Amino acid sequence: LKFVFRFQQSLVLLCALMSSDWQKLADLWYRKREVYSTKWNDDPDMLHLSVVAGAPFGGPIATVRNEHVFQPVRGSLKPELQIWTCAGRLIASRPWGYIGLIAMGWSSHERLICVFENGVVRTFTVMCEKVDEFTVDERIIVEGGAPLATIWPNGVALLTRKFSLFVNHSVTKSGDACQRCAELRVSKTPICLCVLPPPHEDSSDVQVIVGTAEGPVLMVDRHEARDLALDDGPYIAFAVSSSGRLLACLSERGVFKVLSINDSLRPLDEANIECRKRPKQMVWCGDDCIALYFAVPTPSNSMQHILFVGGPQDDWIPYQYDTPLHLVSECDGCRIVGAHKVEFVQRVPQSTEAIFSIGNCDPPAMLCYALERYEKGDVCAQESLRLIKNDLGEAVETCIDAAQHEHDPAVVQSLLNAAVFGRHFLSSPPPPTRFVDTCRNLRICHDLRKAPIDMPLTVPQLERLGVSGLIMRLTHRQQHFLANRLCDWVGHPRDHVLFHWACERIRHARDSSCTDDQLCAAVLSKFQGCPGIGYAEVARVAAETHRPHLATMLLSHEPRSNAQIKVLLQLSREGDNDNQIMLRLAVERAAQSHDPDLLHSALVAACGGDPCRREADVQALVRLLREKPLDFQIIADMFGQTLQRGGQHERARGFYEQLGRGKQVAHSAVHQVFRKREAEERTKWLRFAREDFDRCDPGAPEAERSSMQFCALASAEEADLLKAQIVLEELSIAKRWQRGPHRLAGLSLVDTLSKLIEIGEVVEADNLHTKMKMSDRRYWRIKVRALSESGNWEELNMMAIHRSSPVGYELVVEAFLKHGQHDLAKPFVPKVKNPELQAAYYERMGMHEEARAARAQRHERAGPGRLLQNILRLS
């Protein structure tokens, strides 16, 4: 009993010390602790005179002059955009020459988003560098501008003066990212807007909550505007929790409601607050309660700043301040930025409550007490451990969890020591992974809270943000050394950090005396050990800062040909003296890659535009190709094919003539032949083709010279055929051939002969066959097929009777049988030399006796051969 009394007495003293700042809210405990003493340059009115936007996850705070508040003259009259650390330390600033700011906030990638009443959105980095500027929709200006706007981490929503609602689900561009929502059908300007989080980051399925002046609350998307049927309106403020699961609503009557977003906005809780004023801010404190900030005038004409934290079961905790505030919602609490200090209010975690609540004798509290006794050399520590032997593992885990939510390093160390102390007495201790991760996260958060970073990140916030997100934020603050060390410590790739460092180093070296060689050496020394890092992107930055020599040196280390060529082409368009060198390098790399897309890009750059356009600079391309004709042959082939596909065969012929490529010149002339309809034009281009093919290079390979000679002969024969066709056309008109006049020019020789035979001009066909020196075997086949197709059986029969067939009579018999002319086919079957084929023809005509006789004749002819085969088989 004496031990228990001493234990309870010591525990009560410890718990009273730790929980002295706790306050009860319904059934939960809340606490508020000071994080920083601010350094606002001794300007306590800055939060009142400025538009303020704080970034979550312990992020920076942006301020800019508020146009709607009277500004006393202090120092410079030129307004500035200023970005501060959470402790009020200035990070960067820039002149602010814009008017009409209606909303300011931070994106999920910690970009400052500024929305103006003319529909323009401008974004800035943490270092106050302008990134993007775009207009959401031109119709916003037509409709009188936008008096209301709201920002969510991945987009903006604007309401025009004609009550049109535009949503842009991007913070970098508009266009296809912008959509106009359904008509609101209201008569007065709505009071407030709030965007519900879309299902995923890139989703365009955005819903907007609109608080109307008439009272109803509308949920609007691009399809419809639906009334949520909420009573006690009109509603003057909305807030979405950091998890995206809850929506808080506050009405003019002081009615406060919480709706479940994932459950069709079903009401979960309702409370009432006495203040009827519109709050300056309403944000979530974690996912547990709401923080309401009011500025209330006092009888002495001063302002009283009141912060209410609460909501569940209509219970509120009031905090009073003498200076303005700004609230930043966090996933585990709420950051209170004041004129003199920064505080953090949060719900007391269950693990912390199990250890430090007054009068608590739970196993985690007894484990901490046992460690305290052990450090003082008291043997009573063993008694404490014996009492919680069965719950010791759970007590260890509770101490680790409680350490994650503490800010004071001494308290954190005592809780971790208690966890280690209790772990020694476990029969089967769990893996140390969670303990190691907790220590790592606590060390990260502790170092980030120090100057000059001033990032009061908690372990729950770090787990929500992720190490990659933290490294990205440190990199954008130009804390490259710290980000690089953090990557090495946690085993995270550092490519992004080094890339950002290299780009910033090159940008800020513009006004320094650092040479290109020194910059290249510095970048190469840092990039060693990172094989996947992109040199081309850094070279592009060098090109943008007018350092082409540095860009070329960096590109020589780029292993990706596509990225290398794109940057070289960009350099060639800069217009510097070295642009031809860059273009030559780009064309050479594209030719080596054999990539069609890269080849086309290089070709467009060399021509100064689309190769098929008349304005394309072909002479510049020819000069470039003449430097290395063999290496750039693929570029020349691609350009010529591009012109030919575009029907510009004359340009292609001229291009090949300048390069001295006679074969391609002749081929271009042949292409021209088939594009011309007039016979005279076709004859002229055939003559050009023949002349081009005749101009063969004597030093060309034998195969190429033979091919050119054949093509020249074919061109000459085609010209002769064309002349003969013209004569035949004139003859058909003069003699009035049947079914005339006939179009023969442009047909092949086979088609011309077939057509002449089909119309009955067999004599002219025979003359043409003789003139064009076609072989008799081939002409016989054409003539038989044409006569059979035209049904001229008499002519076919007379030809087969009076002329000897150079290819046999099978073709004649087949033609007769195909069209059912068995009587005409019968006399020619015996002339077929193959007895089996004779039998088949007789069978098709129904002459079975003759078929058997033909087969017997085959057996008689095969008899001696079969006898010889039998003798050889027996032997």
C-alpha cells in the first residue's frame, strides 16, 4: 500500500505538470502550445493590413497589401509580395504591381496561387519567382469580372457578376482544364463558395458548394445545380476537412453543421454559437473540431480577436487575442499565426492522454514511472513493472506513439527511453522497425523546426506529406544542401534535388563572373553517381539563360538522344552565331538515331518550317546535307519522300538535282508522268526520265548501272507506247470504231491489247504487238483471254484452227469449257499432250468413254517404265 501511495503521488505531480494547459471539450482534451515567437519586422499590424495565405505542413506564409484596407505610410509606398517562414523570417519578396486580387492560396506542390477579378491566375514559387499566368475563361471579363473565387490544392473556381460559375481543375493552364458549371438560377450574388475534393488529383469531376443569399445551399457541377435542403440559412462560411471527409457549414444565425461528404452530405452533428458575425476564418482543427476566428469591435473602439475551437456536442473553447490572427488547417491540428507568436492547437492524442492525464494508472503511465524510479536507483521500479507485466508490450507501443505527438525534446526523450526500458523486459520483443522510423521522423521534424528553415512539421504531418514531398518543398526553398543530406540519410533518390540545384546555379550565375567551363565542371561533379539524371533539361536552362556553349558541353554527357536533339534544336532557334553548329549537331544526332519523330523535327528545323510549304528554305538544307552526304543521306531521303507524298515532285526533282543524285531525279520525273493527264505532258516527262536514267555515274556499282539502263529502256518503250496509243485514239475517231471514242493513253500494253481485241480491232492489236516486240507466247495468252472475255468465239476458233499455238491448246480448251462451248472445245482436246489432262477435259464434257480411252493411252505410254520399276524393286 505504501508503494501504491507513493506511485500515485508521483504520477499525479508529473501528470499535473504535463497536462496543465489541457482543456476539456465535450469528452475530449485539447491543448495549445507555443511554437515560435514571430519576427514580423516589428510590424504588429501586418496581418491586418495584408492578404495572408499560409501553406499546410508547416509551410510558408505569403502576404501582400490588402487593397480594401487603409494603409498607413510606412517606408516604401510600392507594394510587395512577401513570403515568410512560419516563424516570420523573410524568405523572399518581389514588387507587386497587380490589382483586383480576390483569392490567394497554396497548391499541393507549394505554389502560391493568386486569383484576380478579371479571371487571371498567377502562380509564384516560394522564392517569389513567377511561374504561370493564364486566363481561366475570356467570358469572365465579358460578364463583368469575378467578385468571388475559391482555391483548392489543384484548381480554382470563380463566380462572375452574372452568376456564372467557372471551374478550372489545373493551376498551370486553362483551355481544356476549364469547364462552365450548370446555371445557378439565383437573383442575388452568393455569399461564399467551397470546392469539394474530387475523387483523385487529376479528376475533372469537381463539385462546388454555393451559399446563396436567399438561403438555400447548392451543390453545383457541370451537369446540374442541386439544392441540399439545409435549414437555418443563409450560410456564410464553409470548410472542408484536410482528409476530405467532412464539410463544416456556418449560417448567419450562428447554426453550425457538420456534413459527411462521402455519405451524400448527410448531417452528422449540429451546434450553435452565439456570435452572429461572419467569421474572418473558419478552418478545421484536424478532423475533430472547427476553429472559428472573429474580430469583434469593443466599446472602446478597439478590436477584440476571438478564436473559438469546438463544435462537437455544442461545446466551445474560447481564446482571446489583442492582435489579428491567421489560421492554417493541419491534418492533426490548427496553426495559429499571430503578430507576436505562432501557436498550435490540437486534440490530445489518446496515447498522450493514457500517460499524462491526472490520476491515470494505465500501463503506459506506470511504465514511465518505473523508468523514473529506475533512473533514481529505486528498487520500486521492479514492482511497477510486475504490475503491468501482461500489458507491457502495449505500453511500449503507446509510449512510442505518444513521442510522435510531442514537441519538447526532453519529453520525447523520456518517452522513447521508457519504450526502450520496457522493451528489455518483453519475452518476445516486436521488430524495432516502428521505433527506428519514429526516431528518424522525430529527428527530421526537430531539425526542420530550427532556423532558418522554421518548418514546425509534426510526425503525423510528415507521414501524410511523405519524405518525397518534404524533399520537394526543401528544394523549392533552395535548401539544396539540407535536401541532399536528407536524401542520403533516408535512402531517397536525389536526382530531383541535384537537377533543381543545377538549374538554380545556372540561373543565378547570370550576373556572376563564373565561366561556362566552371559551371559545367561544378554540375558534372555533383551529377556523378546519378546515372539516370537528365543533362538535357539542365542544358535547356542554360540555353534559356543565353549560355549556348555551356548547353553544348552538358549535352555531350546526355545519353538520351531524343532529349539531346530537342535541346540542340532549341539552341539552333535562338538566333546566335552558333545556331548553324547546333543545327548541324542536331541533324547529325537525328540521323544517327534513325527515329522518325526526331528526323522530322530536325528536318523542320533545317527548313525553317514545314518542308511542304513553298516558303521552306531548301537551300539551307542542301548546304547542310552537302557537308556530310553519306551521314545525312537518311535526312535527304526523308525530305524527298515528304515532298513526293505532298505531290511536289518538281521540287523533289530540283532538290535531288542539287544534291547530284541522278537516280532519285529520274524517279521524280517518273512520278511526274503519272500525275499528268495530257499525253503531250506525259511524253515530255518520259523523255526527261529517259535522259535522267541515261546519265548514270560511271563510277556507280554494276547493279545500279544495270538498273538505270533498264529504267531508261522502259521509259523509252513507255514513250513509244504512248505515241502508238495516241495514234490509235485518232484512228478510232476517224474510223468510228464501235463503242467509241476510246481512251487508250495511260493504259499499260497488256490493257491496250486486251481492249483492242475486245472491241474487235484484232488487226490493230496484232500490229501493236509486233511494233512493241512482245513475245508470241505472251501475246497468245492475252489474245485468248481477251477473245473469251468478249465472247468472240468465232475468232478464237479460227485462230486456234489456222494458227499453231506457241503455248499449247490447254488455254484454248479452258476458255471454251469455262463458258460452256463444249462443241468448240472438243476438236482441240486431242491436241493436248497430257493424257490425264485430256481425260479430265472429257469428263467435264460428259464424254466418259473418251476419258477412259485417254487414261488407257496414258497407261500404255507408262508401261515400259512401270516394268523397269518392278524389275528394280525385285532386285
